[in-house]
Amino acid sequence: MRMLLIDRRAWEEGLKRAAGDYRLIGPVKEKEFHSFRPLAAGQLPDFAFQNSRLSPKHVIYPQTEPMFTYTLEETREDRHLLREVVRDIPPTAVVGIRPCDAKAFVLVRLNFDTPDVQDPYWLRAYEATTFIGLGCNAPCGSCFCTTAGCGPFHEEGLDLLLAETAEGFTAKVLTAKGEAFARAAGWTKPAPEGTEAALQELARAAEGRITSFVQTEHLKSIPVNDLYHAPFWDEVSFACINCGTCTYSCPTCWCFDIQDETRGKAGVRLKLWDSCMYPLFTLHGSGHNPRGTKLHRVRQRFLHKLKYFVEKYDRGIQCVGCGRCVRLCPVNIDIRRVCNMMNGYAVSGEACAIP
Amino acid sequence: MTSTTAILREIAARLLSSGAVEMVIGFRQGTIPMMNEPCFVRKPDEVGHLVWDSHCGINLANYLTDRKEKIGIVAKGCDSRNVVTHILENKIRREQLVVIGVPCRGMADKRKIAMKCPGEILRVSETATAITAEGEGFSRTFEKADVLQHNCSLCIHRNPVIYDELAGDLVEEQQGVDRYADVRAVEEMTPERRWKYFEDLLAPCIRCYACRNACPLCYCPTCFVDESRPQWVGKGQDPIDVRTFHFLRAYHCAGRCTDCGACERACPVGINMRLFTKKLEKDCRELFDWEAGLSLEARPALDQYRPNDPNDFIR
């Protein structure tokens, strides 16, 4: 892997140059918090942040995405036909994405890119995008990435990993996409001997600053029905107000709804984020709702992330430990606590007591 | 442990032991700074979970809707007004409730405190009048009055309006508060400016519905935004749909909202949607001399016709 040295000047000039070939997206502070937004010409990403308030998943997977348009105008030749809306996606680079959020796309890909079915909307955007990661020197107190299959300098899902230094950055080129971006930015100066070791040292130090953990080792082996019928769901779900904050802020939540919106005889079919927290998520046409109570819905969210996903893909939990749902839940439902309860439930053997 | 916490535990243990209630709804210690979690306790030996401090801003009346048990409900001033509203609207019966009133000095605004600190807050402690936030390399102490939720700083009903038990001495109510300066500022804008102001206000909305769901008034079995036959509102990020949701939700709260601030507190992106409900609260006060949730005897403004109701707006 090639290691590069980028001083402040090369950084600023490099991004300006790269902006000729890429649409740049980076963290920008709006009012009180950071969001990932397209950078204006000459605008630099603002790295004075721990992480963005909401995840950058919208870069690949917009909350509202037109899939098709149609017309019922009988005089038109294309009446009654769904016409695909192809989103114009120029080569894009997300500059300063945290390793947890980049890893999240790898997990989400498992859903949108399967041997049988590929989601062209998600895949086109993902393939057009280069992920320039920013190692996390100061993780939040509520981050638990190191026990969620990730870490503050985790490389999976990144094309290039930056580490901030006093003079600027060191960069580790991880993929051909990362190489192409470095070339476009004119970042060519090789880092001196020992830089990779220094990067590893930074990563170790950052990992040492993580103070929050989850236990997941028993989640796979404990029978799903035992967890489903575990006695703690009433207590876990009590405070839940069934808003979508956890799922909408989560970088790994991928569920969507499809809606037609019409105006006169013209219409558009939209792909929209949806949330398993909403009663409407599972409401049947008959009026029956198989997840009719908040207990059902809260249990579904945690079982999906921490059990069904684990069993189906054997890739760990469907969570990268970014801590957003922990920080943003209006009523302090904490996935770390629930994960540990689920994981501990198997060990305690209480499962046997459930009829 | 604050003395309020100790008193709450004592009351809860007594009510549960005697069988006066089947459950007590209150708060337990949160897992992150400045957050507590609404919880229930059913056994006297579990009352040690209950806590009280300046981070109990969520309105617990929300957890009473259509429950069947006999419940002890911990209620600060605004919660108690929403308990009254719930009783008036038949969402719970008075006989089911033992209201454990908590005279309140206001809840802390976690965003305000975070913005005044130079780094991530890792620990928070408090005295009767001050809150101290600490993180790596810093410690800041604030006068509690300076970091209250906005609605709490304007509150004129800090004492519970109904209660069967009281967890502490009644507090002095704030006098001479100008509750509607922010609403007047919006009223004074030109329509164009106001429209732009609302556009900016609602631009960050992600339609998570935390504001609606944190609100004790929003208990409709199916909210109008979730209706599908017919579908009144689109579900995407179209600004018209976003505004329709916020404006209509506010109108559904007219004459019912107690300005408890749960909506604003719950919002993950910091939208002050209270501006809308406060405008309606102000109108109710000016037109009908009505404040929500103060009495079990009076019918709400929009629930009652009086021959002298103002009707100047009918032309």
C-alpha cells in the first residue's frame, strides 16, 4: 500500500484540482452541527468535528429518490409506461467520511447487491463514489466501533485513509479508486519510511480511547425463538415513542418504501427511506398489522440488527458502532444495553425458563 | 441522589406495597449525559431505578394513553397539565391515577449546554442552582437558569396542577414572564419574510416524527400523514409535504398544547417547531382566555361554544 504525505498547501490545492474531476462531498457545519454536503467551489471540508449528526448514507441512498415517471395522458405515445429516471451521478468523492460510515456501506451492499437482485440506483451511486476516510483521533464517548466489527482507523470500505498530523495529513492509498483520486489531486509525495508504523500507532492510540463496548459473541448461537420470546422486550420497548430517529440516523439501516405521487395525469414513483419503527411499515392491505405494537417494532429493530443479520450473512452485527442512535434517541433507548442483554441472555440460560 | 429522587422512591415503594397502584411511571438514570429514560417499576424492590434531576424533560403523560392499569405517574408541572388533558380527552381515567407531583425548576437544554462547551460532554452533575459539565480537559459550571430549555425559562406553571402525592415543596411560580416575544417577532414579519423564515426553520426536517411521537397530544390511532385512503400528504422530502405535516400537526394541538417542550427536545436536528404551537397557544389565550390543562372542570376552548366567543374573523 502506498503512503503519501500531504501538507496543508497540497491538501487545499489538491482538493481544488480534484474538484475538476470529481463532485466533492464533505462535512460542513450548518447552524449547530455537521452534515455531509456537496462542497462549493473552493470550499474545504470542515474537519473540526467528531462525526456528522446524521450519517452520510444519503450520499449513496437519498431519502427521496425518483425511480420512474409515468403519464396517463392518452394522447402521449409513452402513456402507461414507466420510464426509468437515471440520476446523473458524476464521479464523486466523499472527503472526510469516518471509517464507521464507510464500513456501513459495505454492510448495506449485502442487501442491495445480491447474486439474484441488484439495486441499480444504489449500485450506480456506490460505484461512482470514492471514499476518502478520515481516521478518528478523538472518538465520542458513545462510540463502540471496536466491538462492532469496525474501528477508528478501520479500512474496509475506504479507498484512501487520511490521518491528520500537525503538518497536514498522511494518506494510505487502499484501492485503485483511491489511487485515481490521489492522482487527480496531484498528491504524489511519498511519505517517509516509518509512516505506516506511525499510522498504526495512531490507530492503536485511538482504539485505546474507545470507552464503550458491546458483547456479541453469543448472538449467533442463541436460538432465535428464545430471543424473540425473551422477557425483557416489554421493559426495553416501554420508553420507545416509535419515531424514526434511530433508523434514519443509522448508517446501516436500509429499508425503503415505494410510493407513487401523481399530479394530474403525470406521476412519479419514489423510493423513500422507511422505518421499522412506524406502524405503517408492516400494515397489510387487509388492515391487519403483524407488528401492531411498539414492542413488536422495537424487538424487530434489535433482532434484525443483532440476530437475523448475524445469522443470515455471518458478517457480525448490522451495526458499526457509530453511536448516533444512542446519542439521538429522544428517550435514551441504548442499543449497547440491549445488545448486551441479548448476548447475555444466552449465557444466563434463562432461555430455558421460557415456556 | 437528589432529595426529590429519595422522596419519589419512598412514595413509589409505598404505593406499590399497599397495592394502591400496579405500576409507577417515572425516569431511570440514562446511559449518556443529560438523558434519562422513561421507565416503569412494578415492584417495591425496583424503586431504586427511579431518579429525578434536570434531565427529565420528556413528558410522561405520553405513556398513559389508553393504559388499563392503576398507575402512579411522576408529573412535573407540564406533565400534570397533559395528564389533565388526557383525562378530559378520555385517554385515561382519573380514578386510575395516583399523580406524584414534582414541583419543577425547569429542565436543562442539552443542546444549549453542549454548544457552550469546548468538547464532548462526558459527565454532568448538578446542585439546586447549577449544572457542571465535564469533558476531556474542561469543566464548565452554568447557572441552571441560564441553560434551561426555552419553554422552561418561560414556564408559569412549574407546580403540578393536580397531584395526590408531592415529591418536594411547592416552588414559587415565575412572575412577569413575556411568554410570546418570539411569536410576536414572527407575527411582525412580512408574509414573504415569514414564509422564508418557516422554510429555513423546517429545512433540516427528516420526517422522523420524533416531535409528533414525543407529544402526549399525538395519540391518533392513525395520524393524518399515515393515512393511505385517501393519502393526504406525500412521504418524501418535498418541502410542501414537510410543511403540511408541521402546520397541520400544530393545528391539531390548538388549545391542547401545554408548551412542555417535548417536541423540540426530541428533534434530532434541532428544529424549534414550538413556534407553531405557541402561536396557537397565544391565540387561545387572547381569544378565549384559555390555557390548556389547568382544570378538570373546564372544557377546552375548541370543545365549547360561548355566545360571546370572538367572531370578528367571520366576514
